[in-house]
Amino acid sequence: MIYDNCNRPVLNLRISVTQKCDKHCPYCHREGEREPTTLMTVKEILRIVRIAISLGISRVKLTGGEPLLRKEIVEIVKGITALEGLTDLSMTTNGTHLKGLAKDLKVAGLERVNVSLPTLDHKVYSEVMGGNLQDALDGIKAAVDAGLKPVKVNMLLLKEINDQEVEKMMHFAAQTGTILQMIELEPINLGKGYYESHHLSLDKVEDKLEKVAVEKRVRKFMQKRRVYTLPDVKVELIRPIENTEFCASCTRIRVTSDGKIKPCLMRSDNLVDFLTPMRNGADDKKISEIFIEAVKKREPYYKVAKASKTET
């Protein structure tokens, strides 16, 4: 296992396999990636994941963009799950292509999936994400039927857009046997005006859950997020990244689709390029050293932000 300079273990790797997406969500942070200059091959993806696993990172999540738009996605899943030492492989997706891929992904070794679904209103879905809501609903059903477990529905809470649908989304999760993850809007790759207009704290939602939950637990190695178990559904709350508790408990590191290790979602000034050395013939030992170098660049974002404010 590897630790950063704040003695935080790095347990989770989020790897972007493409920046292509067929939706136009205005709040998408694209894992903090901007204007990729190239694209890792399947072989390169599998190699960096293998090296990460050799360093003690055993949990991997495939992201994007929309990962299901990567034509080799089943091949990528199959290749990663064949790596010794992996304990969990999951994916985050808009779900609209799951209907045709869920079974193949399950057979290839994908264990679970998170589906972005901000609303159950067809008109709102079209306005916010673009496309057809039914495609996403069919995808969620296909994922459940294929045996992917758990299937989590990610609802980003947006003031004056979907804030009246919380109860409806909880009912949907209960009916479909999924877990509802409620997410607070992040000011990442986002215009100030949009954030100020649509940001809504999860405080009121959490207050209600505290009153009706039959059980509450804290996910220690997932930014201490709260999970509330109600009689018929589980609800998980994902608070903003830029707070002391989130950063202090962060165990993630990211890899961009163009082959850079990204120590912090909120920053783009400390990326570490491994793809160039890899393509220039660097052996696994050298790539491992580069990975460890990137881990050492991890530091709590709130600390960096605070220092920046002090300087100004």
C-alpha cells in the first residue's frame, strides 16, 4: 500500500477511458480533465492499472466522458478483471447504452455500476442531459437484470431543476432495487453563475433522513460519506469535495484519458505524465516510480485553497 505525505492511503483508482460523451450535462466535471491531447490504448490502460495494483491499489472505477462509448470497453473490463490483486471493478455511466451492454459487461467481470440520473421527468432530462430518459431507465433495468450489484442511481441535486423530486427518486430506487446516491453540486469546470443559481446544500435532505432512517453508517475510506438505510431503500449522501472531512479521508487518485496521473480532482497544476515515458520505452519500475511521485503530490485541496486565499 502507498501513502501520500499526509499519511493517507491510496486505495482507489479512477481511470478515464474516453472523454467522448453523448450528453451535454452543464455540471459535468469530466474528472477534472480538459482538452485531452491523445488517448491511451487498451494495452496502456491495462498496464497502468496493473502497475497501480502492484502498488496496493485494488479498487478501480472506469469513468469518462461516457465509458460505454469506448468501443473496446468490454475488452478493457475483461482485461482489468484478469489482473491478479484486483478486488473491485466498477463504472460510472449515463446508462443509456447499458441495455445492449450490461450482460456482456457482467460476463467480462464488471461488478457494479453507478448511473447518472438527475430526474425522472422526460422534459427535464432532455433539457439537462439531452437524449431520451427511457434509454437511461432501460439501462438501469438491464444492469439490475444482468446481476450488476449494487446498481447506484446518482442524483445530482439542482435547485429549481430537480429539488422537488427527492421523494420520487427514493421511491424509484426502492422499486428498482437500486441505491440512491444524492450528490451536492461541485464548482468544478463550472461557470460561477450556474453554480450560484443551482447549488443546493444537502443539509435539509440529511435532516429528514436522520429522522426516518433505521440505520446510519459512515464509509470511512470514502470521504466519510453517510449511508442511510430506510425501511425500503438506501440513500447515500455525497458532500462537496472542498471540505476538510472529505479531503482528510480521500483515498482516490485519478488517471486521465490521455495518460496523466491526477492527484486531485480540484487541481490541474500538478498532473504527472506517465504515457510519454511509457511510449518512450520506460519499464515497469520507472512507471511505478512516476506513480509514486504523483501520489506524493497529493495534498488536501482545502489546504491549498486556504493558502491561495492567504496569499491574495
